[in-house]
Amino acid sequence: MTDARVEAAVDDGRVRIVVSGEIDLQNAGDVEGQLTEAISNQARTVSIDLGEVAYLDSAGLRVLFHLVERLATLQIAVELVTPLRSPSRRVIELSGLAALVPLDPPA
Amino acid sequence: MSASAASKGRAAVDRLRDIETVTHAGLAHLGVEELLVELLDRVRNVLDADTAAVLLLDAPNEQLVATAARGIEEEVYQGSRVPLGRGFAGRIAATRRPATIEDIADADVVNPVLRVNGVRSLLGVPLLAGGELLGVLHVGTIALRRFDDDDADLLQMVADRIALAVTAAQSDTERKASALLQRSLLPQRLPQVPGLDAAVRYIAGGGGTVGGDWYDLFTLPSGRVCIAVGDVVGRGVRAAAVMGRVRSAVRAQALGNQGDPAVVLDLVDRQLRHFDPGEMATAVVALVEPSFDRVHLSSAGHPAPLLVDGDGAAHYVDLTPDPPLGVKGRARRRSVTCELPPGAVVCFYTDGLVERRGQLLDDRLELLREAVTAAPAEDVCSTVMGRLIGLERPTDDVALLVVRRADSRTEPLEVTRPAVPASLSEIRAAVRRWLVDIGAAPEDVTDVLLAVGESTSNVVEHAYGPAGGTVGVRVELEFPDVVVTVRDTGQWRSPRGSNRGRGTAIMESASDVVAVGRGAQGTEVVIRRRLAVAGRSA
């Protein structure tokens, strides 16, 4: 069973989300639901920390692409915290998502 | 010869013929139910009775249960029950002596079926086998009648015949039922856990009834693997049933308390003492960490397993047994942790393997120690059974479970799983372990996992219709390359949906060569990745 945790904290329009565990075809839908739940229309900026994600593939990327697209429409700023050489960083760089959303640390 | 002597002689001949009627060898081929019906019919004829019935003892409930009846069959259909000591049949059972009732109107008869059907007079005898009460046989007449001693003797003869048949049938049923129960409670085959090579031997002991030996091996959602071997004290159906409950309890507790086998055994112990007071069982529970690098063990009165680690010599795990399950102990249960390097072997067994009449236990344990080597699990099992059991049929149950941690440096990884999303993380966990074991650099691990993850997801999403199928993964080292082969037996279909193409792109970026072979038998994707240690440029 693929396990991921999504923890969110809201501070005056700033939403900080920390994701840990693994994301694949099995739980990508759940993770997507938890991410969208964590962000209200009151949010101004969203930061999603993927530093503790041990595995992320195209199923998880699809969630991130969707979310980034949706947040752009809602005019909510988003950044992805993804340490250099981490599993999430690798796949995000391979996918071209980096062209759509700022990364921390920057590319 | 006087007339009365002649009539006595004729009566004796009739008696003999009657006796032959109810004890004829031709009855031997009948099953117990047919035999009961046949004997009841014959005894009814011979004694000129209207009804005949057998009530068998239900010892735990201290009741007699109507099991076969002729004349008034509804006694059986209604499952008539008579408490021991009460009523006509109950008194015969309590005193184990024949009894008669001349007129039911004056008597204490529990079963209303007899009264309702107009039965007036009764003769009953106990069913005894080896001095043990099995039940009661009685006959009844509608007309008033005084049964005499000859009638009672004849009925007792039939009762003895019935008792023999019932005993044989009961022990045969018990033997078959417990064997069947035990078989159904043990894993049909061990689950395939990639990276762990496991084999088992199970021999039901001699002496007819099975004992309560059991074994189990299962994975947990955390990636841990639980291995358990145990022995329920006692034999037969009850031991087999308790064994099933203990095994389920270990599974449930291992699911809830994944870390420490001592905690698992503690909870199983509480469960057994509460729900099955008086039962006793031994068990050893081992939890292998998700990395397979270490194993945690705890014993409830069970002999310590053997471990062969790096140096190749087997030694008994230094595991002091805590009290068996079902026995109240004060102290906290303990567990030990052992390193489990690649190639290490752990051997679990029950006492039936090492206990042998006329031989010293220490000698047998030493014999076992010498038989266990760092070989494939099947080979270890064969060697152990050959040396310890040999040609002698064991008198007690024997369970032997051998687990060997695969050595990635020399062995490819093979995993086949149903092509469903739930399989993906398990496959990745196995591949990750394999890569770490061969010393792959973190970037190599990340990329190979991505390539494996994308290609297996692809099979899950596209290879099959709703009936499903399997996804097979083979990972091998062709130094300096890692070669991954992902196979399905479905029909190729181009990817669909919003994710289309992204997975394939990732898979290609994460590897050096991707070759896709599509055939009528399915699709095979071969992914080749050169390892960083071999001087790969990042």
C-alpha cells in the first residue's frame, strides 16, 4: 500500500503544506484531494514542501500540474520546496514542471 | 421331551436367530447412520416394539441428543434433548443400567414426543464403550407391555453393537475433521516475498489425530515481514481450532503493533487467556524490518530459531523464552534483534523436529545446527528433514520453516504481482532493497525506481481489460549496468489520459536505454541503466 501524509498550516493567507511518504498511481487521487482541501479561496500564497517525499512519479506529477494550473486561475501564488538531489526534485526537473512554478531552492 | 421344554427350546432357537439378526456381519459395510437405522428396524422387529431410538451424549452440555429413531422419527427431526439424570433416558445414562417403564402414565418422561404418540411402555439400556457412556438406546410399545430380562439382554447386545460403530465413526470423523481443519488453517503456500526465499515442511504426526503445530509468513503494510511458528498443546479438533485462533490473533496483532514481537505475543497471550482460558500454546514471532537488514524475535516458551549469518556457521539465536501463551506470567516479554545480512538464513521449527524418544535433546539440537547452512531455503529444508527425520515416521507434528534473505550481489530479483495499483509500492520496495544491497548510489536508486515505477504503472493502467492480469519485474546486475525487465501478458495499448507521454518521457530520462518489445504474448520493456560507480557522468 502506498502511504503519503499531507500536513497543512495556515498563517494569515499563507498556506504551508508538508507532504511526506510516497505518491504513485494508487494514492495520487487521495493526495490531490488532501492538497485541494488544505487550500481555501482566502489563500494568497501556497508553499508545498516535497522534501520528505521518498517517491514521486508521473501520477503525482499530474496532481501537481493540475494544482499549479488551478492555482494560477485562482490567482494564488505557489512554490514547491524540493531540495536539490531529492527524489521529488529529480522528477520535477525531468518533467518540465519547473518551467511553470518556482522551486525552492531555485534551479 | 415335555411340551414346555420343547417350547423353551424353540424360544432359545428364536433368541439365537434374533441375536444373529442384530449382530450380522453383513451390517459391517454400512455407514454409521445407515447402520443405526438398520439396527433400530431390526431390534424393533425382534422385540416387537413400535419405536426405537438412539440418544447420544453431548458431554459438554450434559445432555442426551436424539440421533436416530424409527417409529417416531420426529424425535430426531426436532433434535429432542434430555438432561442427564432426568427422565427415563437421563436416568439410564446417569446410572448406566437398563431400565423399564411399564406405563408411561405413572412415570417421569421428559420427552413429550413419546407421550404425544401414545407410547405406553419403554425399555432402555446404556450405550457403553470401554466403560465410557456414549448414550442411550430405548424401545417403546403403544400397547402396555412388561419387558423382561431377556428383552433387556437382547437390547443390550444391540446397544453394544451400536456403541462400537459410533466409537469408530466418531474417532474417524474426529481424525478427518481435525486433519481437514488443520490443513485449512495453514497457509496453502507461502506468499512470494521478493528478496526473501522461504520454504516449509509440515508433517502431521503419527498416532491418528493431528496436533496443533502451525506456521505463518505474511507481509505487513509497513513493508515488514512477520514470520511465526507455534504449537498448541493438545491434539485433535480442539487443538486445531485453537491453533487457528492463535494464528489469526498473531496476524491481527502484528498488523496493529508492527514494531515489537514481544508486544504482539503479549496481546495474543491476553487474548488467549481471556477467550480460551485453560488452553496453552508456544510460539516464536519474528518481525523483519522493511530493509530486511534486521529481524526482531520473541519467544513464548518456544525453542529458539537458528541463524546463519555472514560467517556461514549456524547458531541458535540467544533468545530466552518467556512463558507460553495462556500462562499467566508477571514479567514483560522480551525480544532480541539480530542482523540479517544478505544470504543469511533463519530456521524456525517445532519441538517435534528435535524431540525423539531415546535420544538426548542436546544431541538432536546439535544435529539440527549442523544441518542448517547458508543455502537456498528449499535445500536447507530437505537437508534438515533428511538428517533429523530420515526414514522414521515422526510421532508428533513437525513444522519447519526456513527463510533466507536473498543476496542481490549474486541473485537477480524476480517479482510477479497482480497488475493493480496496490502492487506498485511493494514492487518498488523490493527493487529499492535490491539496489541498496548492491551498493547503488542514491541518484541511481532514484532513477531506476522512477523507470520501474513508470513502466509498472503503465502495465497497471494500460495492459489489461477489467479482468486484469499480472506485472512481472526482473532486476539483474550486468555490471556496470542494472537491467530491469518489466513484462505483462496483455495487449499493447497506447497510453491515454492527461498523463499521456509524461511517464514514458520520465522513464527514458531516468535510464540509458529503453527497449519495448510488443508481441502476441504481451509486452516486455527492458530498461538499462549504467551505475554511477562505473564512472557515469551525471
